[in-house]
Amino acid sequence: MKGRRRRTRRDEPELVGVDTGGTFTDFVARARGRWVALKVPSTPQAPHRAVLEGLARLAAGRHTRVRHGSTVATNTLLERKGARVTLVTTAGFEDLLEIGRQDRPNLYALQPRRVPPLVPEERRIGARERLDPRGRVRVALSATEALGVAKRVKRTRPEAVAIGLLHSYASDRHERLLGESLKSAGVPVTRSAALCPEFREYERLATTVTNAYLLPRMGRYLNEVAHGVNGEFEVVLSHGGTAPPAEAAREPVRQLLSGPAGGLAAAASVARACGFERAMTLDVGGTSTDVAFVEGDELPRRRGRDVAGFPVLLPMLDVHTVGAGGGSIADVDEGGLPRVGPESAGADPGPACYGRGGPATVTDALLTLGRIPLASLGGGTLPLDRDAAAAAVARFGRRIRRGRWEEAAEAIVSLAEARMSAALRAVSVQRGNDPRGAALVAFGGAGGLHACALAEALECEAVIFPANAGVLSAMGAIIGGSRRERSRSVLLDAGNAGAIERSLRVLTRRVLGELPARERRRASVTRWAEVRYRGQSHELTLPVTPQLVSQFHLAHERRFGFAAPEQPVEVVTLEVRAATALLREGSGTASARAPGTRPRPASRARARVAGGWREVAVIDFDDARARPRGPCVVLQPGATLWVASGWSGRRYAGGALVLRRGRG
């Protein structure tokens, strides 16, 4: 009897990028010079199962390098499904987490509501100790006090502990002593001085608490995935680099923008390959839309931003997210006005067209309008029920007093696109970036369905639909290379070059020590400083050079319209970044093919155009001879492009389709 053929190293892919989403988990693999794309239905209750299923279908083995971008950390925070956390801080500062800053999330709200803190008052414990801003001891932390704090912590029955003491960025001696005393609690402990040794007490404290809140669930998830991966496994972080699973599990707060970071890196690569130095990215998935503005070679970054209402004082790629995706629910608010999102139908029950009794969503509206001319999604794994979609849209239409379901469907799409347009303006016009002349890179399963309308609204020059639009974030996971970043607040005079250099050397040794040994020699190291005039409350980030002070004056004048050379300049925080490239620049334009065969779509479809119905062409993206002219639909495995009237396109580098108004 013949046995099954033994799998060899040649059968295994060299690289696999993974991106988990609310509806599908995406994979891109490179094996023997060929690229393969795969979509597997997500398993929200146990997200590791979809990851392991896809790796098994791709025959990933011990010679495969897996890079994984995940939304698990973000969803844990959004859904408030994290750990029971106890906070230990300096006595007298227990309420800092709740007091926060004077910033109001909605300036004109008559009854503003803040997001409740992740740690309630009864689990916030004060320790009798005090350091000054230079790390000098004002009130020593005694061993007796540390043991007493540990006993009080145990009585709160925590699942994780956060330690954030006043001025611990300057000296961590007291945090280390408390950490030792809390080992007997048997739960994970996050120390602010180890995670984020920077000043701004509230933001550092909130970041530490968020990390502790995510630790248990992310630790379990990454452990489950790591145990199922035979080869090398790395996790994509919010700054676009990666970390091994053990390190990523210790600092899960660094994964809050893990998935979008990969998509931004790949989209920027595609834009540059098509000749655009300025681009906006539009990643529309099932739950949300992620947007960014890119100019030049550097990806946009921010140090410190809010995620789900909580400040995170760590470096991240500058991606703006709104709750408007294919699964966003069409509903009516308390005042009787229609709205779309931020609530999502998720993967289960999903949109009404999934046939599971779900509500009317953006996907249902697009399906009934003929812009999704498919009978199923995910390569046939998810059948679509047009009748159920039309019925759900009609019910929504009756609620908003629209006489015809077509009008209700158009209203749903318009409302969703209004939210997406506002997000694009937030990263462009509102920050002084002119979208005119820029390209709009549309990806994700539904980015191409809204791209032309949004490009018209913002007067973009072109729309780019990449070769791997449906799985671009997974592709981005494997083109980013390894990256480590560490920072520390120093509060030094900018002219004190010796002290600055000594601090940078310490950070450089730490960053290089975190890279795999085989990558240290080829790592590119850059050094940065956050600089301000003494007394200012915000800083500018600049590369560290001998001309740091003069560079700051010029940068300040460009940003704010004036400089003050007579004022003393202060270096607040130093940062060192080390990065290695895994794949050459532009690899994000490589074309990946879905395994197996896929059904050929019909050549024509009936779609709603300009208030009426008409027959439109349905074009296979892989048809290199096609030069689409709107209105028409372009289909790609896992993604759809709606080419609106007046738009036409042609192929560019790597197979990307570039649309322009009025010409090819």
C-alpha cells in the first residue's frame, strides 16, 4: 500500500506573511520565487485557529519564516476584554489615571463623557516613596513598605499588575524593588521604566496599564500560535518592525497597530514603484478603515496617540482609523437620523448577505447596487445571499423613509464614504498636507469599491489598485524587515554633546542586543532626539547631528513660522532605531496568485449608475491587456475595484492598476 508523499524542504514556503481581520485571515507566501495568496475565514472566538489552518494549507514547515500582523490586541482593548489589573503608583497619585489631562475628546459636548479607566479606584494602590525629576531619592521605599504593598495587591486578586512610579524614567530603583516583591503574586507585572522610560506621568502610566491589561490574553494567543508554527515566528509591531513572540508577549501594547502597519509599508512601496512620492493610503476591511498620508521615503510616525480612548506613549506608524468598513451596520440614531458604523456585524452573524440573519451593512448595499458582482467571497468559502441583502437594505430604507431600496443602498454607501473622506482629510488637509496631486492607494477587501468617489472628493491625481490589494497587509508583514527601537527621557541641554552621546551609546547597545545575532552587523542604526525650547510643552523630532541646535531652529520656523535663537534649547527624549531589510524595496509590488483554480466571473453585470441601471463590464484583474474605462468592475482574488464613470486605467510597475480621470 502506498503511503502519502513525504513533504520535503522544497515544498515549504520560505516566507509567509499573515494578517488577521474580522472576517478573513490573509496569507501571502513566497516559495521557490513564486508568490501565493490565501484567504481563510477568521475564527474570532479563537483567532489562532484560522492562522494555523492557513499555515497548514500553505505547507509551512520548520524552514519557513512567519511574520504575523494581528488585530487581537486592538480588539481586546476596543471590546474591553482584557485582564483584571491592579495599579501600584506613588502614594498621592492613585487618581492620576482617572484625572488625566484637561483635554476634552469632544470640545462642544455639553455633557462630555470620558472612557472609564481600565483600573477602578479600589485596585489603585499607593506606595510610600518619592523620587525627584533627576532620579534622586526624596522618600526612600523601604523593604517593609514593598512587602506591605505586595500583600495589598494580592488581596485585589489581580490577573496582571502595572507599576508606574513618579519620575521612574530617571531612576527605576524603586520600581525594581516593587517588582521583586510582587513576584510572589504569580501574575505578570509591567514596569513603566522598562516599557516606556519617558516623562509625562499620565501618558506613561496609561501606557503601562494598557500593556498589563493586554498581557494575559495576548500571551495566551501568541503562545498558541507559536506552538503551532514549526519554523521561525515573528510578530509585526506598530512601528512596522517585528519582534520574537516572547518579547512581543511581554509588551503587547506595541501591537495595537500591528496589522495596519504592514499595510502602510506595502502601500508606500507600491506608490513609489508607480512614481508617486506623495500618497494617501485607504485600507477598507470588514470593521474599519485605516488611512495615512505618505511623503518621501520615511513612513509617517507618531510618538504618543490615543487608541480606543487611551493614550499610548510609544512610537507607532501614523495610521488613522475610523469605524467604517464593509461590515459597518446601517442604523438610525436617537434623533432619527441615519448612520453607518462604528458598530460592525463582524464575522458572525456578519452582513445580511452572509445568510445568518445579520443586519444591513455597507457590503449589503454594495452587493445590491451591483458593485460586487460575485456569488461568494474568499474563493468560494463564503456564499453571498443577494435576496437577504436586498431585504435588509429595504428594511433600513423604511426606517429612514426612503421609498425604494436602491435609494437606501445609495444612502448607506454615501454615509460610509463621508466617514472615510473625513478620515482622509484628518491625515491630509488638517495637518497641512495637500491631497491634490497625490495618489490614493486603495487596498483591503473593499478599498477599491470606494476609491474613485473619495479621490474625486479630495481631488487626488490618481487611484492605485495594487496587484495584491486584498492581502496587501499580509504582504507588508514580510517586506518590513526587523526593527528595534528604544527611547529614554534625558532632559539635557542641547549643547551638552558629551552627555547626549553617552546616553545614545547606552540605547544603541540595548537596541542592537535585541536584534538576532545574524542581523546585527547589517543593521542600519539611526539616532533621534525630541527637542524643544526650554519651557515649551511639545517637541520636534530630529536626527541627531553635530548641528542639532541649528537644525532645530530651522525646523521650528518651518513648522510654526518663527524661531527664537536666543532661547536655550533642550533635548527631552533620545531614541535609537535599528533596522534590517528582509526583502528588497518594491517587493510589495510582487504579484501573488491564489492557490488552485478560481471560477471565471461573468463578463457583464447589472449595476446602479447615476440613478439608473445599466450593463457594465466585469474585468479580471489578471487580464494584462485590459484597459478599464468606467463604469466597470475589476475583480481580483479577495478585492474588488469599482471604476466610476469618467475614470480609466492602465498597468504600472508590478502589475498595479493606476486610474486617472478622463484618461488611461
